[in-house]
Amino acid sequence: MTHRNEMAPTTRGLAPIDAAVLMKKYIVLLAMINYGNTEQKQFARAKIRELDKTIHLHLNATAFDVAQRNLAFTEEEMDAINQAIV
């Protein structure tokens, strides 16, 4: 049986407000990738790669799952997002 603490979204080394700011930046960059012009898309792809390295050091997978549910992204949208980042 899984312990409750393992299922909770957690941040490591960040205050919750700092984690929220990083997630908001991530969302803005994803919007630029999806809706921006060519220059904006290139900029956002570069910045999101940098942010991706930082954000994954501080947030666990459950935090991303909760964000995905709260933003109501479908699996197809998440796949498109992941492809855009790579």
C-alpha cells in the first residue's frame, strides 16, 4: 500500500509561492509555443528547456499531475506540449 505522503505534490528547496511562479512561467512559455509567431516560439522553446531543468529539481511528478488536472489538459495536449519542448 502506498503512503499518503508519497502521493502528495511536494516542492523541494522552494517556497510554495516560488513554485507557483515557476509553474506560471512554464504556462506562459507553453502558450507562446502554441500560439506565438516563429520568433516567439523559438524564444519560448529555448527558455522552457532552461526552466525545465530547474523545475524538475524542485517539484515531484505528482505536482505536475495535479497541475495537469487543474488546467484540464487532455493526454493529447500533454503529448503536444512534451513534443514542443523537445
